[in-house]
Amino acid sequence: MTQNAPEFWTQAAQQFQQSITENWSKAVQSFQGMDLGAVGAAMPGVAGQQPEIRFAPDKLQSLQQQYMEDAMGLFSQGLTPPSVSDKRFSGEAWGSNPLAAYSAAVYLLNTRTLMGLADAVEADSKTRNRIRFAVEQWMAAAAPSNFMAFNADAQKKAIETKGESIAKGIQNLVHDLRQGHVSMTDESLFEVGKNVATTEGAVVFENAFFQLIEYKPLTAKVYEKPFLMVPPCINKFYILDLQPENSVVRYAVAQGHRTFVVSWRNPDASMAKATWDDYIEKAVIKAIAVTQEISGSPTINALGFCVGGTMLATALAVLAARGDKPVASATFLTSLLDFTDTGILDVFIDEAFVKYREKEMGKGGLMKGQDLASTFSFLRPNDLVWNYVVGNYLKGETPPPFDLLYWNSDSTNLPGPYYAWYLRNTYLENNLIKPGKATVCGEKIDLNQVDMPVYIYGSREDHIVPIGGAYASTQVLPGKKRFVMGASGHIAGVINPPEKKKRSHWIRSDGKLPKSQAAWQEGATEYPGSWWTDWSNWLQTHAGKQIAAPKTYGKGKYKATLPAPGSYVLVKA
């Protein structure tokens, strides 16, 4: 007998409801069986400390009810394409294909539900964060947009190009496999020293750790106190000198500062035993001394960016312990000194993980740059990984030229002993803010002795140095402090030249620095555009009088050997 339509839909609805009930049970069971030691495949040694995963009953019941309601709501829509706001599914092809739109809607429902389950876990915050991180990674990888069989946009393009996009996607995949990383930009359009890192200058000193670059003045007079920039050694220095219109280096030179920059060597096997102490003594402290000698100035101004800021503060504490204070003012850009708030990176750090790294490379070895770059990319998997997988391979597109992403792909290695010391003494034990706890270069360091004026900048959406972590430096350093918050993230917030008139920044006019960043922001005012002008005005007040600009690079035994950007920056990981 032929079944009538109402009866058919009633049975279909019952079967669908039974299936989503089963899915719910499986989701809860998968959480309870989760191995946190596998989170990110980056925490060996954690397995064996597996906590029992339980849920808050009220949250679990509410989530289950909401899941059932939303799932039945999708079912009741039939063939009407559900509305989806996620940018991964915003293309016209998704909306015009009911099956594709439905698969996207189901995926987003499952993602919301699983993230809700992660938040409902009754556990300490670290365990919840690890679970949440794992779920984010799994769901980002499982998106239907990542697969040709489900990606309506990619299918449409394949049809329109008669398969050419598929052929190009395969070519892109082979190219990226050969180069060892996913292309985020058309790297063939950039060359260091040609169209990035082009500010005119010369190498005036080098040793096994760094080359010191002095830049040609752009003004007839310069400030008497020279300006030294210490970039992070986990990246190439030219993030500070991308192109003339967005170069921090060129901006500083144009403001009348005699500018020097540390260009780190990309470590190879010969540096496999280099330590944190080596980088502080033989690089940061040495760069300060050479800058003093070349300029003839007893004091200089200095800037540290990201890990460069952590290293600069450490070097200043070592020098202070020796009774030496050669730096008149310091600028810290998105830097951590107090590692209480490290954001999502905290999911990777515990005693077992640090011991594993110490055993693996604490006595020697290299932390590969590509491994570090991949870790940072997967902190934002949809934007920095899967977005390019879809564009490059499924759609056969060549990513547009972008200097910042070219730099991001130009990774650097780290010496194992340096990396192991850094993990334990900062992220794990937070020793830098404990007076006398950390011994560096033979000195028990105390950041309370780093008592010069400081300018501290943090980015509001920074996922590497959270804004609260950047702000925490205001509670650690004892000198006169100015804190400014910029919009955007770790890099884009910093590289924001005034001419672009983009984004905004926040300043608190009363100068008060309460204990928390949230309390600081309550009294802060938003200003349009870049924070660079505020920083430049501040730096000028600490730069001394103006003198005639030097006619040549270096001085005495420190002579120009290579034109900027030097040779160390050209070495690939």
C-alpha cells in the first residue's frame, strides 16, 4: 500500500528526531573519552593525567534542548535554503544550492553545540581551555567548505572553468608541498632588499648572533640619543621595515632618530647549543654597547617588539644588576614580561610539556621555524590555515600579494637551549617578575631595577600577546609609564602607519594605570588612526637635543660592511 504524505513526513520526523538524539549521546560520549594529551598533537607527556570529564547538569540539559529545537527547525524548513552568515558559506553558490546550504547549517549547529559542551565541562580553566581548543581545531578542519565534494563555490568554479581551477589547485598543492608550507600570498612577487626591507642603511657590526644595521638619516639633524630596535628573534627583523609606506624603521628615521636595528641570524646546527644567556649577553647587551660606541652617546633609547621586548627587559635588568643603566627610555610593543595572561598559548604549557622539550633539545638542537609558524597559524585555523587550503587547492586561486603575509611565511629557527629556558622561566614559572628568582648572565635579575620611562603598547585583538598580558607590564616596571592600546591584532595593530588613517587607538588622559586593563579601559578615550604619532611625540621628549646628522655609517672600528638589509636576513630556515 502506498503511504500517504502526512504519514510519511511524520515517520521521517520521528526518524530524524531519533537520529539527532543518538548524535547527541555520541557527542557527550566523545567528550568524556577525550584524550587531552592529543590536543594539538603538541603536548606529549600529558596523557596519563587525564581528568574525568563531567558536565554541569543544568547546562547540559539546556544545550540538549536547544540542539533538539534547532535541529528540528532545520528539518522543518525542507528544501528552503537556511540562512547562513558565516563567511565560509556566504558565496552565492551556497545560497542557491539547498543541499549545500543545509550541510553548512547543520555543520554550524554542530559546532555551536560542541563548543557549548566544551564550556559546560566542570573542570579547571586550563582543562576547559584545552578541550575548547581541541574542539575548535576539529570543527575548523571538518567544515564542509574544506572538501570539494561539499564546497558549492569550488564546484561552481570548476564547472565555469571547465576543470581548469582543479588543475591549477593541484599545481598549487604540489608547489606548497615542495616549499614546505601553505602559501598565504604570492611569494614570487617579493624579494628581501628589493621590495621589502628597502630602507637605506648598512651593516656596521656582526657576530655569530646578529648583524647591527644603521640607517641613513633622512633629516639634516638627528636627536643626540640614538634609537635601537630589538625585534623578535623568532621572526625576521623586516616586519619593522616592510615597504616605505608602512615601515616603522623609515618612520623613526624620518622623525629625526639615528636608528639602529638588530637583524638576527637564522640559527643552523652551529648554534644548536646557544642559550638565553647567550642571546642576552652577546646580542642585546652587545647591540646596546655598539650603538653607544658608534653614536658617542652615553645613553640610548631602545624598543623591543614581542619576544624582543622580553629580551630587552631582561638585558636591562642584567645591566641594572651590574650598576649600568645605558638606556634612557624603552618602548615595549606587544611584549610579555608578566606571563600570567598568555591567552590561548597556555593550552600547550605544563610541566610535562616543558620537561619533554628540555629533554628533547635543552642541551642542544633546533626548534624548527616552520613548526613555530604552524603553531601560531593554528591559533586562528579558519583565517590562517583553511582559508588558504580552500582558495589555493579547491578553487585554484593564487593568493593576492601581501607583504605582511610574505614576512609571516619567512620563518626562523630557534636554538633548543634558548627555547627550553624561555618556556620554563616565562610561560611555565613566570620567573621574570619574581625578584631574584631568575639568574641571567650570572646576575639575579629584578625588573624593579628597570626604572626608566617606558612606553607600553598592546593590541586589542592580539591572540599571541593578549591585551591583558601586554598591560600587565605597567604593574611590573617601576618608572614613569605610558600605556596605549591599538585596534586589531599582534602584527596589524603594530604596523599601522598614520598615512593610512586606519583603525584607532585608546589613551587614558589622566595617566592612571589601575591594576587591570579592563579598569584602565573604562577611563580611556578612543582616537581615530594610528598610535605612531603619539609614540613619536613621547619618544622625542626622551631623545635629547638635535645635532648634525652623521655623514657616514659607523665610527672607528665599526665600519659599513654590507648594505642594508645585510646577509643574515636572507638565510632561509
